[in-house]
Amino acid sequence: MKRIRACIIFHLVIAGVVESTAQIVKRHNVLLLVLDDFRPAIREFGDEKAITPNIDSLAKNGYIFTNVFAQQSICAPSRNSFLTGRRPDTTKLYDFYSYWREAVGNFTTIPQYFKENGYRTQSIGKIFHPGVSSNYSDDFPLSWNEVPYHPPTEEFMNKPTCIDKSSGNLRKNLLCPVVLKLQPDETLPDIQSTQEAKRFLTEHRNTSTPFFLAVGYHKPHIPFKLPLKYLDLHDVRKFKTYDLDYPPNGLPFVAWSSYLDIRSRDDMKALNISFPFGPIRESVKMKIRQHYYAAVSYVDDLIGEVLKDVDLDNTIVLLTSDHGWSLGEHAEWSKFSNYDVALNVPLIVHSPDIQTKPDNKIDGIVELLDLFPTMVDLAGLPPIESCGMNVNLETCVEGKSLLPYIAGAPMDDSMEEAFSQYPRPGVYPSVYPNSDKPKLYQIKIMGYSIRNRRFRYTAWVRFDPVTFAKDWTKIYGEELYDHSIDPQENVNLSNRPQLLQVKAFLMSRLQTKFN
């Protein structure tokens, strides 16, 4: 009876939302803000170490989704997934080296759908991952009206521009607070993207054609190259290790991320961190966390500058990230795993048509690929259909619209599921091939993961990179975490006989979703 009542309320809310949307004559502008490697390090999300006044203000005037999970914890696959509304198994992108329109299908993107429905679309900064995975063009001209803007100083992001205090030499460091006047062009990429976004907003302030503007920030992605003043905001002493910072008991080797991108930086190389399990000494851990949070405060300031030029009475604003980032949880640093901390991203939704309620936090389990249909519904565009069993349709999505939940429809606990995946080249961490970032032809194992209200279960199964076939009879490792007693995912329960039925059910859900 409870489920029937919930279903009735759900459909009534849907009907109300559709009716109110139909009455909208003038379409709102849309601003999509995408951060990189950004876990929900936001004060309004409950992170007391964060200093994020501008994101907090946006969150207070909108709706917050606290349990949003990316479909793969690495940049290009995740971005192509949520921008097309398709899972990595549909785009067939698990690395950086294929373009979905040529590899699998001419799938419509979020900006392309808005463009086809009368919006002027523009990309600034990092929205699509640059390179092969977006056809070296950020999918222009199909997705964008104008050539996407990339800040000129992007070319220096991973070059040696960090001054070594002892020698005065320039190095490629992980920890890299800088004086802007000593940087190329006396600025940084995200500052240039902010300036371009403000220019665009000023230019289009009074135009009759609605715009879809996507602004992608590089931070808090490594290296932590940011103006020195933001480091001063965060006392390093507040970043002591409080949670367990070692691999969960019983963790299969195949699940381990060796954070090779961190190890490759000059300042980290000098520490001679043992491969593949570390450890990193406590003083260095604290500094990495301090720099991460400083990078978040830096990008928060830039977002504040953009929002000053946004007419919030006529603009839908969404803020999210491509995936999360680990700050020592499970003794890992970076992403490249199926843990919550690597997959959980913030999602903030502001719409002029929806009044914010005091209780504006929605904690149901949802997926990042739900972004596409949600944005379509918020803007009042023709609803985009669900792919269903035919994921190769040109214009469809594998996610669902979150607008009903914003409008107050209850979530059905039994249907709250988020699915993710991560590839590995072998059962043990390796440098060659890179077990954090294997190329498609190197992938031999795929970790398929399901997260519901209570559990996260991951099965690492045999994978064929040529046929993309999964062999569910060959399992190289399993993980099972019970969030009711272990929200940090520190105890792997996959071998507990008392949970065999739970594990079997979750395995069946994975097979249903990914077969």
C-alpha cells in the first residue's frame, strides 16, 4: 500500500511539473558548471574543513543531491558518459583514445540537444576531455555554436613552472602554490576561463536567444597549482588523519589504485614512496589535503565571480564534477577505483521556476548520467526518451530525470541504485601497463559496482577488450561494504557467509544491468 501511495504521488507531481513547464513561454538560460576531480568538499554539504562561500550560497538557493555517483572515476569516460547520457559500456570508452561517434554510434549530447532546440551553446574550459575522445574539437560543431574556448595557459598546466625553494629550479610538483606574476602570462587557466565566461555573460545579457553555457574548471585536479593566498586560508593542522587510512581487510589486489599520477610528480618522486602500497608519511598527507582544499577555495572564488554576472531570475544553474577524489581514505590518493570517495560527486540545481524549500537536501541514490534528462526537463524542452533495451538509438538516455524528486516526489528505496565500473589490466598493481589508466587493448578485468542505500558491491570479472564481453564465471575479486555500519567502506564483507544471499542478489543486479 505504501508503494502504491508513493506511485500515485509521483505521477501527480509529474503531471504538475509538466503542466507548469508547458506554461513557460520564455525559455531560461542555462549555466552548467563542471569541476574536475571534485569530491563534495563543500561546507553546505557538511564538510566543515571546506571554505566555499560562493558554492554554499548557490546550494542554499537551490537543491542539493548528496548521493550522486559517477559511472567511472576517470575524466574522459565519465564526461562522455554524462554528456551523452550513456554508460561507459555503451560509449565503449574506458580510456582516452576513442571518439564515440566513430567507434559506436552518433549519440546526441546535452549541448547538442539544447542547440537543436534553439539554444546558443558555448563551451569554456574543460567540458569534454580534450583529445581523441572528443574528436580533438570538444565535439564542435555538433555540440556547440562557437569554437570551444580553451585558456591559452592550459599548455603550461603540466610543465615545470613550480619553483623549488632549495634550488630555485622549476619543477613539475604536485604541491605548487604560485605567485601569479611569476607564471606564464601572469595568470592561470581557470582565471582565464572565468574572464571568458564573464565576457560571454555580459555580451549575451539582453539577447532574445537563450544560451546554454558550460564552464569547466580544471581545479581541484592535480597539480595543485594555485595562487599562494588560498593556501593561507587553510591551517595544515586541521588535516590530520582521522579515519582509517589503510586498505580494507580482505581487499583484493585488483581493486587497488596505486596513484601513479601522484607518484610521477617531482616532489613526490623525491619521497621514494614504495610501490604499490605506500605508505605516505603523515606530514605529507596533511599537506596534500591542505592543498586540495585550497584549490577548492580558489575555484569557489572564481565561481563567485561568474555568478556575479548571472541573472538568477532567468537562469538555470547546475554545478557538478566528473568524479570524486581520495585524500588518503583506504591509503589511496587520487581516483581510479570503485569506492564511494572516488565516485561520489556534488550536484547542485538552481531553477527560477522552483521555489527552494528549507529542507533542500535530497539524499536518494542517483547517477551522474541522470544529468541529461534532468536538464532537459528543467528547461522545458521536449522530454528525451529512455533508451530502454535499445542503447544504440541516436537520441536517448540511460538515466532518469531528477526533476520529480526536486518537486517533492518520494524515492522508492528498492529502486535507488547507482552503477559504476573500472578497468584493470591484471590482478596485481603494475606500472607497465598502468593499472590505474590501462588502454583499451590492455584491459583484461572490469570491476562492475552497484551502490544502493545500504551496500556497495563490486565484482571484478574477466573482460574481453575486443568483443567487450564479460565472463561472470571468472571473478578475480569481490568487495562488499555495509554502509549502515561502515560508511567509509573500510571493512570488506564479501567473504562473510551470513551475507551470501545479499551478495548473490547484488551480483544478479549487476548481471542484469551490464549483460
